[in-house]
Amino acid sequence: MGLMDFIKKQFIDILEWTESGDGMLAWRYPMADNEIQYGGSLTVRESQMAVFVNEGKVADVFGPGTYKLTTQTLPVLTYLKNWDKLFQSPFKSDVYFFSTRQQIDQRWGTTQPVTIRDKDFGAVRLRGFGNYSYRIADPKLFHTEVSGTRASYTTAELDGQLRALMLQHISDAVASSGIAFLDLAANQVEFAKALQEATQPSFNKLGLLLESVTLQNISLPEELQKILDQKIGMGMVGNDMGKFMQYQTAQSLPKFAEGGGGGGGIAGDAMGLGAGVALGQVLAQQLGQGLQQPAAAPVAAAAAAAIRPDEVMATLEKLGDLKAKGILTQDEFDAKKAELLKKLV
């Protein structure tokens, strides 16, 4: 190296980083053609770590503190460069600083419904959103897996990947928590904890620690919400099918009244209404047979036997629809089907 080149070259004797703005995860000290002065000072502040990289290989890692850069404080770099203990010349190395403070209020949410398996509803598509926080726990791993040799790396550049990891593990979280969908709203803390535990290993592979996860809202698509409302209505009247069909009839009356002068919709509503009334009559008559005096039993039996075949078939169609929606179980459907088919004999 010529004399003028030596004079132009600047020797760095203080290495430090003061974060400017939010969201900076990694920052490379601007070396250009400069070299680090042997015996220089390295300052790593709280919530930071520093990594020396020599010719693409991660060498020494420093936590918070102030260090004098010698062969004793840079053992790995000394080994890579084959320095002896008398080495006192400036040296070349890349230095990266990493922010290890919590990156808070990071948002996650479902852009499309996520399908999960629920013990009450079977397959359910749900939406949810919340936030999470994380920090860099292993800067060496984060450097090799994520940030690399870039001059800087921000939370915005990592946001999409981390959000995808959160959504990927929602189904695992629901399964591991054992919480039914109907109970999720009342157990948001437990679900968020399960989501954090399910997602943590994926964060660890990037050198990150997932500090916390919160769930702010969870909901069903509109069509499933209607089925849920029906199931809740059934729960309000208990397991009495007669009462439930009365409930269904009451729900159908406003739509039937809105139909006015006729049309295909009116016919469909009328069939549903007729099926509900017919089944209600059957169940009410069967219940009456057990409660009435013996002398009234023949009258109730005659009334039950008088049901027309088309009414029975309409009722079976209604029951099949309820089973398809998950409101009736297969056993309940089979039992009612057998009772109604006896009326055709």
C-alpha cells in the first residue's frame, strides 16, 4: 500500500450504534475501505448485541458492555486470521449490530377464513385477529437465516413471514387447547397461550423469541353464524324436539308472512312450515298418549294415524336438512325417522 493510500485510509477506534427510529432489527457498521484500530473500543448498549463477521463467517458475538478490541476479546477472529499475540495493526472485519428489544404491537389476522376441526360443529371456518411481540434472541442465527449481509433489516420486511407463521399454527393451537369454538370467546387467554406455544418453534428457527400473543376477536362466517344461532335457539328450549319444532315454526312465520302473493319462495317456506307443524303434532300427540287418561288414548292414536303420507315425507325432508346442518345428530335423525315411518304402515 502506497503512502498516500495509507494516509487516506481512516482507522476506526470507536464502534457503536444509536438506533434511529422504530423497527430497525439489524444494522451493518459502514466500513467502506476503513479498518478497525487494534485496541479500539466497542460499545454495545442494553437491548443490543454485536457480531463480527470475517470473510462471510460469523466470528465473535458481544452482549451489552464496553470492550477493548484485542486478540483476547476477539478469540474467534484471532483464530480465523491466524494472528499472534503481538498483532497490533488495524484489521478489516464487518460488524453488525442487532436490536434485541421487544418489537411490540405486531398485528396478525386472517385474510381468509381458516378451517379448523371442532368437536361440536365438525369442520369450521373461522376468522380471528390480534397482536404479538417478539425479540431477537440469537443474533448469529438471525444473521445467517434472515438478515444476511444487508446494510439494514427492519420489522416491516419480516412482517409478512411472521404473520404467515402465526396463521399457519391456528389449527394446531385450537387442537392443543381442547377448547370448543363456542368456548373460545370466554377463553381467549388460554387460546392465545396455545397459539404462542404452537408457533414458538418456528420463531426459534429464525433466531427469534415469541414473547407474547393476544387474541382480540374470533368469529364465524355469516352462513355458519346462522347455524350457530339455530343451535343456540335449540339449547334454549332443551332437547324437547316438539318445543324445538315450535321454535323453528316461529322463526319461519315472519318469512312466510313477507311472501305476500305467492312464488317459489313461498312454496318452500310453506313446506318447511308444514313440516314443522306436522312433526310438532306427532311429538305432541305421542307425549299426550303418556300423560292423558287411558280413556283418551284411542283418540290420540287415531289422530296420529291420520297423518297423510305427504306430511310424513315433508317432515323427513325437514329432519334431513337439520341433520345436514349439524343441528340433529345421526342417532336423533334415525330415531325420528323410524317413528315417522311407522305412521305409513
